Amino acid sequence: MISRPTSHDADRPAAAAIGLLAKQGYDTTSVDELADAAGMSRSTFFRKFGSKEDVVFADHERILGLVTERLAETMQEPLAAVEDAALLVFNHHLRNRETSRARYELMQAVPALRDRELVTSHRYERAFLLHLLDKLPEGELREYKAVSFAAAAVAVHNAFLRQWLRSAPAAQEAAGADRERSTALANELRALSDIFRPALVGTFASAHPSPAVVVTVLTAGADKEAIVQAVRDALP
């Protein structure tokens, strides 16, 4: 399943602040200027974001919360659920191209932001690991294997993300390019799951998946995209 890109009005103030930081420079941009760009007072800015460093990663706080929520509610097989969660994050970057590129430029110039990026990656990895440990069957060295898969999924995601961020803007904006990248990442994550699944789920379960009955409820007049998405969401 390929998660649909996410966008949210709550990300817009942070996006405006990040754009200003990338344009003027991290150290030369004041909090007052950032608050003005975000359309809020200085006190509201501090209350909402905390600091200049925090605002650079503010959208990740929301996406991490969404990932955690999705993993808690999903009926998907555990490894497939992690694949879907990683795609959700990647597609968020694709949808918010300018903000993601501006953040990447800032991280190249500010070491503290690169450190913060590592912390953010570890938080996604932790969310994946906790889901795996909660859902996977007991087995020898299960925790170590789950740690390895969670770390590998994040590493593959980050490799695709960095390759995209380093590409020329024209290549990023080419028609169909985003869907191709998302599909390529989905395929790599699926291949990764296939490698780990025998160790984490069991050889028999991997080779002989049980049949599934999918039940979903749709509103009258739902379009094709809504039907496909509902079926995907209902898949175990």
C-alpha cells in the first residue's frame, strides 16, 4: 500500500518560518522576524514552537504523531504496517517540496540541525520498533531482529529522501516523478520486509499467508479513489 501524501494547515506557519530561515540565514534571522513570517506574535511563536530549532522540525512532530496513531490503529501485518508508515513520511516530504528542500539547505549549514535530524530519525525508528514488538510473535532474539528491521526501514527511507533532496529542482518537479519515487521506495521496503519476514514472522507463515476477508464501509456515491483507499485501509 502506498500512503497518500499528507498536507495540513497547521504546517503552514512553520513552513513560512523555515523558508525565511533558508533565505536569510539561520543565525541572522530573529525570532521576531520568524513570528511575523508565521503570522503570529513573538509570545505565541514561543508557546507554539519553543525555539528556532524547534520550528525547523515542527511538521515532524505532527507526522510522528500521525505515524504512531496509524500504527496503533492498523490491521495490517506488522512489517507491512511499518512499510506504510515510512511511505507516509516520505510522501509528506514530496507534498511539501519547498519546505523539505529549505530544511535540507539549513541542515547543511547548521550542525545543530543535523544533530536534531538524527534525533528525529531515531524517534521514527523507535515508533516502528515498538509496533513490531507489540505485534510480532514471540521468538528467539525477536527484539534484536525487530531492531534491525526498524533501523533498516528508516535507513532505506532516508537514502531515498536524500537522493531526492539532492536532485535538481527540475527533476523533482517532472510529471509523474513523485509517484515513481514513492513506488520505487515502496518496492524497496517490500523487498526489505521479504528478507526479514522469515526471521520475524516465521518461514511457514511467510510462505503460506492465510486468506483474508476484507470488509469496509463506504458512503453512498464514493468515487473510485475513495473505494480503493478504503479497501487498502481495511487490508490486514
